[in-house]
Amino acid sequence: MRLTIKSEELRDDLIKRVEDLSRQGLLECYQCGKCSAGCPVVNEMDIIPSEVIRLLQIGQLDEALNSKTIWVCASCLQCASRCPKGVEFSNICDALRQMVLRKRLSIPRVDADEVSAIMVSDAPQMGVVGALRKLNG
Amino acid sequence: MKIPYYPGCTLHERALDFDVSARECAKAVGVELEELPIWTCCGAVFPLVSDSVMEILAPVRNLSYAAREGDKVVTLCSFCYHVLKRANKVVRDDPEKMEKANLFLRADTDAREEIESYTKEDYEGQVDVLHYLEMLRDVVGYDEVKKKLRRTLDGLRVAPYYGCMLLRPKKEMEFDDPEQPSIFEEFLETLGCDVVDFAMKTECCGGFQIVADEDLAVQCSRNVVGSALKNDAEIIVTTCPLCRYNLDKKQHEMEKSVRGFKKIPVVYFTQLLGIALGIGGEHIDFSDNYVDPRPVLAEKSLL
Amino acid sequence: MEERIGVFVCHCGSNIAGVVDVKRVAEELGKYPGVAYSTDYTYMCSDPGQTMVKEAIKEHNLSGVIVAACSPTLHEATFRRAGRAAGVNPYQVEIANIREQCSWVHQSDKEAATEKAIKIIKTMVEKARLDEALDPIAVPMTHKALVVGGGIAGIQAALDIANAGYETILVEKGPSIGGHMAQLSETFPTLDCSQCIMTPKMVEVAQHPRVKMMTYSEIEDVSGYVGNFKVKIRKKAAYLDRDICNGCGLCMEKCPAKTPSEFDEGLADRKAIYTPFPQAVPNKPVLDREHCLYFTNDGKCGVCKKICPVQCVDYEQEDEIIEDEVGAIVVATGYDLYPIENLGEYGGGKYPDVITSLQFERMLSASGPTEGEVKRPSDGKVPETVVFLTCCGSRDPEAHMPYCSKVCCMYLTKHAMLYKHKVHDGQAYVFYIDVRTAGKGYEEFYTRAAEEDDVLYLRGKVSKIFQEDGKVVVWGADTLSGKKVEIEADMAVLGLATVPNAAARELANMLKIHTDEWGFLAEAHPKLRPVESLAPGFYLAGAAQGPKDIPEAVAQASGAASKVAHLFAEEEYHREPIIAWIDEDTCAGCRVCVSVCPYDAAEFDDEKGIAVIKEAICEGCGACIAACPSASAQQRNLTDEQVYRMVSAALEG
Amino acid sequence: MFEPRIVCFFCKWCTYAGADLAGTSRKQYPPNGVVVRLNCSGRLDPQHVLWAFREGADGVLIGGCHPGDCHYQDGNYKTMRRAAFLKRVLSDMGIEPERLHLEWISAAEGDKLVNIMGEFVDRVRDLGPLELAHAGGRGNGGAKPADKPAATKKTAAAPESAKGAEKPAARKS
């Protein structure tokens, strides 16, 4: 596992885009990992939240965009609530999801057709609307 | 006292039990909840990206409807409360977004004006968004509520589950201390309950992930339910239809995965309030609950 | 006489010259009225630089000097000395601040910075043209010091000042001196017992012939100025005569009222009449009225009074105000731990087995409530797994304190190590963000803990702690392996942030000495004057100035003491002569100045029918000058005329 | 673009030290202001401010210690009252009162100083140059302002005419 860091990648426009979309300063994160430590769905993530921020800090946007992590997030805001530096990972996660969804970079996590099946069962409307908006765009 | 009320989609459909009990309880404590004449879905989730004017339009539109009815609006569902309150803050703090949202609202009102003769007033954040619990505490007063009680729920061990959306982010919600909140406990103490402190009361139930990844969400809700059980709770109360769904209905899945799983009923806080206020059984409906709370309530002679 | 001002523009290496065109500045000023000589040089404050100033004074017969360089707080004194050596009165040497307030803050606009530098210097030239030759005002000085705070820093400062030959008053608000150091078990990195090295010092200072120790006392008021402070000290009622008390301890034994002991951090109880710990100095009790049954229960108890063999208990005793005069004040008010209540995610104090670092110190201490055994508070069980957390409230600008508390990494390492020494088969975990070991022998100490004592260091911050089913569950992260970590422990110890003592901020306000935004005392210069306050006559020692460990606190205390000795080495104190004076010819005797003067330095002279200024008292604030309706009150070397001319120069061009 | 000229009267204990801190921290702010260092903001005579406007200042910034923090007990309270009064006088004179600003900036608040400097310069820039019909005009200040009388006092005198003429107005407070 070797990584060649290229200075121009560190200041990549798309990484700047993540900062703009999420309104978070990626370099403010000092990698304490408190976001990961408190995340209720971290079990299902392939890369823990603090590592996603780290990848962005070192210019590895694609790896972050391709992570399972961003689709597992339930937007519970616990990470943002406890971050000592005020970095809101939940927002970074939303930004990454939006970048994928808007460009249709990968298949949406929730399929609208499948959801209609759940609709007829008993899930509250808010859950369906929430899932579609966060995970389907 | 009349207060404008925004029920939201879920309370009009799947969570009628929540809506009905809340309205009846309000009456009993002297508040007429006046449902907004028109309202739409709030969007359920708040957009966390910066360029999302479109996504706050729905909540701002609803707030502008509320503005025609009064200076505050009460809501019950945690998601609605979260979205309305944050969108309201955006309007109050970000003039650019306020302007954009109003551009859309004006077009919207133009169309409606002919039919419903609404005034073309811009929405600038003039409405305060209140949660029903805040209404009970700050508008009615817990002391007043106490005076109206027909019975107290003595000895009922209740675990108050806050979930995420009421509390976080602290600076925007300004609802309570996000780590050691107390509004719910104080409410339950008013009813005479034995309040159970449990570690997971502000942890996530899995939320909307239940739609995308049931296993994931069930892991979360099992964690919450397990913590309440460990602390010998007899019943969990919540303010959110989605939390209720995940914590109650998904006990079906928990039973499958955890050997010796003990079930625990999950009810809306307004349902307990209704019982204490002596409201008739037809308004306190438990037919939608997966885990029936009636046995434990009967055991305490509360039915 | 035509003024002959010399202007000396310093490059400060590239600090100034990198932004300001110093050559052009010197050239421009050379043409300015009143300027007889103008030049520039790389480092004016260096020896050759100062020599250059001195030689130019002689060669060009200069009447005044402007050094355009860094802030006057740094080198005004340097150049005034140089001026005096070459025959220019020090008060005719002025600094134009073109570094802190020009080159450093306008780095991107060199042209504008150069223009501004020229204006700044011109304002100072205008001031200097009207500067008078002045002499410092000699006032008598009290060669006696006051040290506030009886922790290790205060004790050290008091001892050093007393040993230098000066009378010292040591004031401590608690019943005993010793401070937090007396609470500690063993000290890093040598693991010597804190009380063993502390107690002799406490005794030494108590018995020192030149130290007047006042415990259970607080500063009530301080007035005056360097060399001549008047202090009022409130000696709180101990409800017994501590001079008569022989410290037999019978009263404490028989007292029926209990309350959690502050010294033991609530892990044990003390009586209502108590000494905080057995080795207390003085070893004489005080009676805590709030918990005493005699006071809370209508005089029904009175056991201590009945039993006291020397009849020293006195329920009628009242606070006493002691007045004294001192020449210098050392502030050593120490620190507190950040309140655990503020850390809701760790339970905010509601879990019995999630404890503070000072509670753990008491637990480890051989004279502590568990006699040195590690037992968790809930059930007295010896914990098999203990988790230690650094940065509890430190390095958290979002919700708590933004700064590093500096000592936690080391004391938690010590805690983990001592725990392992006492519970051999136990497991210690330390969650950290960075382990900071900058001190002599500290890195080696940390390495020893990790390698020899099997303390497992986990790099990550803990998000949540809760106690359920008797277990203290810790949700942390190990960012090195990229995993969330969950530990079911028996106890957790929080390395809470170091914050200034709660009472210290109030005291600082009363003393009119500066603090930073967190309440730590501000030093006069972060590098070159770390033991002095900007306010003359006040010196700083210990954690009151910022988080520090014992050797640093002791070093700073000795530094402060040496500054006091330095001040006291002169017979008289020489005050700045930049004070008010009143023109007798124009004063109408309206007494406005008398009413506005905060120091009673302006006085009405009945005989002359005008106001006069008492030179020994005037602090030079200028309130009377701004208030005087006839412009008869003026400030030496900052007259209204000088201000007008400076303003005009600032706006010229 | 119009670059306003600003005179800053800073007390040496708090705001001047705060400005030094901004420098030590290398914070950047616009170069429009030149500082006159006073022992205390309470030393500031309203006349100094009027003089600054007369001499061509577009804005005047006064910086003192926070209430309760004055090194000389209460000099800053005096300043607070004087500043409020001065704003009324300025208004009567046809000068926008926003051209005068009083701010409490402590020695620890380098950031605040930077922000205030930036905001104040922007504000004065928006107001535009100060036009005073009766002003002596720019560039005649410095050594000997034309209409200021020569020094009459032993060492250094206040400009009597300026004081005498305008001081009574300043006493209405």
C-alpha cells in the first residue's frame, strides 16, 4: 500500500467543492476520531468517519466517494454534535452523497421502485421520504 | 387559548394515534390546536449541503402559512420540528436564502391568491416553532398540567427516548442539553411516573435507514431497547413516529435475532399524558402497537 | 532652541524592512521639520545599533530621539537607557511602533505600509518636539511583599523573597497551605511521593521568621501602586482562636457533623470542625459554619466547645480585616479542574465510577481515603480494567477550552503506571490524541509505561461513557487501526482540563491585572517577561498564569521572587513622571479635577484657591485633564498640544 | 477607491496591547488608521476628536478597556459618556455620528481589533469622504496649524482658541 501524494491533488477543485457544499473546513479536523467513536452505525462502514475526512485531507476524493460509509450514515448528527473542532461530518457525508447522486456516479442506495413496496406496508411516510431524499437524491 | 398546529404527513396517516391523543390532551389542558388550513410535507429531512435553497422551500412555505395564523406553530413529530426549526433559522440568519425562498413563495402565493385570497406577505422568520413538549412546559406550564391530571402514573417505570432530531444540532435546535436533557424527564415526573435513566436515550434508532437497510436500523433500535430494558423500564415513550416504528415494530426482528428477548411497549408521550388526564379510550388508541402496552398499564391499574 | 530630533528606522531583519521601504522612510523623515538626522539600520536594538544612536546624538547634537521599531512595550526602556548614556533625557526618547502596528499587519500592501510608517513616525516626531526633560519621581517604598495563594508556587515565592531578606505575607484562602500539590500521590517522572517533598516546604515557610502566614484569609482590597500598596486582608472567622488552639484534634474527633471532604475530592467525609488533612499547616482546625450543627440547629450541639481542653472555641467570632502595607504582590492563585458537569457525554458526574484525575490522586495516596488502594467508589471493588482519558475539556474550542492543559498526558501516564503497580493483573488503557511529553525525562517515562507496564495507548478521543450493569462502558476509537473501540471497564478516570481557580478572576479584577480570555493571568511579555504582570508591582507564579507542572511552577515562583528582590534592592521606587500638573495661572478652582480623580491625587488648595496634584500619588490616567474646562490640567509629555499635533501629523499628506 | 483617513485613540493597557497582539499574531487589517497612544481612553478630550475631524479625518476610532477592566478604575466609563455626547455634537455639526466609534478591546483580543478595524474602515468608506464647509482643509496641519494660537504656556500649551471656542459646548453634558 503506497500512496504518492501530489500537491495539486491536495487542492483539487472537487475537494474544495466538498468544503463548499458541506460548509466544513476539512483541515480543521485534527483526527481525534471522536466522530467515529460515537457513530451508531460505524459497524457497517468500510471506512470510519474520521478516516473519510483524512482521505479528503490527503487528496483522495475518489476513495471517499466510493466508500460504503456515506450510504450507511443515518444523519443522526451525533458526530457533529460532539466534534471538539466543530467539524460536522454529517454535512461532509451529505455533500459526498450529493456529489455522487447529482452526477449519477453510482447506483443510488435506495431504489424508488423497491420503496413503493415498503410504502404499502407500514413504514411511516417520513422515513420513506427521508430515505429517498438522502439516499436517492 | 388557540395555537396553530402543524401535524405533518405521518401524523395524518400512519400516526393518527399520536395526532388524536395530542389534540385531546391539548383540549384537556386548555389549548385548542388549530390545524393550519393548508400545509404540505416539510420534506422530512433537513438538507446539510450549502446550495440547497429548493430543499428548504417546503418548510419555509409551511412556516409562511403558519405566519398567517399566528406568531407560533406547534408540532409533534421530531422530524417536522427539526426541519421547520432549522429552516426558520436559515430564513432568520441568511438574508440571501430568505430572499430566494420568498421569490418562490411569491410566485406560489400569486397562484393561490385568486382562489384563497391570501395576502402577499414575505416570510422573514416571524413564527416561533414550538414542540408540543415546549408548549406544555413554557406556554401551559407543567404545574398547570399537573392540576388537570385525573390520576398519576405512580410506579410506572418509563424510559424517555429523545432520539436525535429534537436535540441536535444544539446551536440550532436550542431544545435542551443534547447530552443530559431534562424536558422529557420533567414531563414524566409531572405525570408521576418513575423515570428511568438509560444510556441510549439520545442515541439513534436507525432513522430512515430502516427503509434502505433494515438490519442496520434494527441494530440501532435494538441497542436503544436493550438499554431501556437493562434499566428495568416497563415502557418506552417517544415523540417521533419513526422512532416509534423502529423501536416498537422492529422488536419483531429483535425477537428473531436475540435469544430470550424481552419485549417492551413503546408509546407516544401524549398517550401517557392522555391516560393521566383521564381521556377516553377511543382517543388513546394502541391498536397499531406491535408490543401491546395494555397489559403493563392494566397491571398498574391505569386503564 | 530649535528642536534637533534624530530618527532611527530599524529594519528588524526583514520583519520591518520586508514590508516597509525603510530607506524611503528614513529619507522622508530627514526632510521633516525639526528632524536633524535620519537613518536606518538592520537591528537598532543590537549593540552596534545602540552605539549608532549614541554616536549620532553626540555628533548631531540631538535634543530628542525617535526609534522607529517594535512596540514600545519591548524596547522603550532599552533606547531610553541608550539616550541617557549619550546625554539625551530618557523622556525625550520615543518609540514609533512600525512593526506590531504596521509591517506585521499590512504585509500585502508594501506601499501603504510604507506611507503609514512615515505617518506613525511623524506623529512621534511631533510629540518629541514638545517633550520635556523629566526625571523619574522618587517615592518611598515598603520593602515587604504579599504572596497570594499557598500552593507550591506561593510557598516557593514566599520562601525565596523571605530568604532574600524581605518580610513576606503569605495569604491562603483555605485552612491549610499546600494547594493541589498536597493532594497528589506521587509525582512524574520520578514517582517521588508528593507529600514527602511538599511537607518540609510547608513547615519551612510556616516557621520562617520573615514570613507571616495567614491561612483561611482572603484579599479584601488592594489600593495604591508599586512600592506602596495598601492591602486589606479578610481573616475569616474560624470560630476558634487558632493562636490558643494546641491542635490536639479532640474537637474533630467528637464533632458529629459530616460533609464531603474537599481535600479528598468528595471520596471521603470530613467533620464540620476540621483540618483538611493530617499534615495540614497550620495543624489547627477551622469550623465550617455551613455544616456545623451548632449554627444550623439553633445552638443545640456545642460539643467542640465543651470538649476543648484550652477553651479556644468561640461561636461569636467574626471575620477580621487586617490592614497592611506592601511594596510588591505575587499572585499565585493556582488552578481548578474543569467541571465534570460540563462533560455530559461522559455522564456529567452522574456515574459513580467515572472519576476525576484529582479523585484518582486521592485514591492513590497512601494517606488518602482508601489508604492507597485502588477501589472504585460504587462498590469498593478493585477495578480490573481502568480507562484513562486525556483532553477532557482541553483542545476543544467548540464546546470547552481550546488550549492544551499540558500536564494531563503526563499525569494520566503516571496514573496508569501506578494503577499497574498496585493491581498487577489489571489492564490500563489510555485514550489520547497526541501524547505530549516535552520535559526532562518525560518521554522516557511514557515509554516505560507503554513498554514495561503494558499500558495500552489508544489513539482516539472517547465519544461516550455510560455505566450499565456495573460496567463502565467506553466508546472510543483507535484511529491508527481505523476502528471504533468499545471497552467494558470497571472505572474511568477523566483528565479534566486545567482552568484558572474560580476565585482568581475576581481577584485579578480587583487587582486590575490582566487575564487572558480564559482567566489565566497575562504576563507582561510572552517570552521576555513571563513572571511579571503588565501592571507594575504585580508578579505571577504557577498555574494561575497557565497550565504547568510542579517544576515549572516552582521555577516561575523563584523567577517572580527574584523580580521582587530586584525591585526591593532600591531604597526608593522611581515612578514614571508622566503625570498631571496644573497651571496655577489659569486654574479657576472649579474642582472638577478633584471630583474625577480616582486616586484623590487632585486636591483643592484652600490657601491658593486652586487645585494641585500630589505627585507621589498621581497615576497619570489623565481623567482630570480631559475634564478640566480651562485646559489648566495637563499631562507631562502628553499635553493637549502634543495630542493635537500628533493628530495633525497622522492626517497629513 | 476612496481610502478613508482614520485616527485611532487607543488606551495603552488594553487596546494598544491588543493591537500589538494582532501584530504578533500576524493578523492583517487595512492600513487606514494611525494610532495615538493614550494612557487611558479617559484621557481623551472630546476636543481631540473634533480636532481630528477638522484636520481631515474621515473617521475616529476610540479603543479602551472593557467595563470593569480599566487600569485606572473607571476612565472608560467617562469615555463612554463622552463618546455618546460627542455623537450628538457631531450630528449637530452635520457630521455622521457613525464616523466616531468606541469599542472595548482587551489586550487579549487581537482578533477583535482586526475585525473592528476592518468593519470600521468599510463603514467609513461607505460614508464617503467627510466634507466640512468650514474646515481648515487638509495639509495645513502638522507643525503649526494656521488658526491655532502659538503656545502661551511655560512648556506646552493647549490651543486656547480651539478650547475656548468649543469647550463650552462640550460642557452641556
